[in-house]
Amino acid sequence: MFWARLLILIAPLAAAETLDFEAYKTHVEPIFLKKHPGHARCVACHVDAATAFKLQPVPPGAKTWTEEQSRKNFEMVVKLVIPGDPNSSRLLIHPLAHDAGGDQFHGGGRQFASKDDPDWKTIADWVARAKSN
């Protein structure tokens, strides 16, 4: 029981160490603010959502997050990623169309129609470049 609890606490930290924060902040995080045709921006739903993917609110008048908020977003995102394995990472599978390999339901619709979507590829490349523990 002790070891299982310890693993639950350590696993996100280990994942965070293998994922590149600067690449996340520069390339991945802006996708959460981007409007995808026919869908709300990720941030529109995932600030107040009671889900595992909960983003920090963007400060009033700002176009992006503060450094501290980006770090909090990163800490949350790494819990949804399997370093080195984009095809098993919830962050990528949940908003992907079901017929393209996504899971059954995403309340905000399918942000990515296929794995060929440039934004999906950006996130997948970031995850793929991480070392698996």
C-alpha cells in the first residue's frame, strides 16, 4: 500500500523531468488558447471544468499565461502524458476524433479530426521527444 501511494506521488514528478518545459511553453501551451474551427478554445472550457485537464485562467487583459501559471499548467499536463508515447497519452487521445483513434467522448467536441492536424502533431512531437522512464 505504501509503495503504491509513493508511486502515485512520484510518477508525475518523473514525467515532468523528462518533458521539456520550455518547448511546452513555446509550442504546446499556445495551442490551448487557439481557436479551432467549429470548436471553443481549450481554455474556454478547461479553466472551470471539473476534469483532469484544468488550465489556469488567463489574467484579465493578457494574451497568455504568466510564468507561474504556465508552470502550473505544465504540472497538470504532465499527468495526462506518457513520455515517449503520444498514442497512449490522454492529452492527445481525448480530443482526437474517435475514427482517428480518439476515445469515445469529449464534451468539447473533437479538437483534432486526425493525427495529421498540425497542432496534434506539435503536441505529439513534444511527447515523443520525452524520455520514457
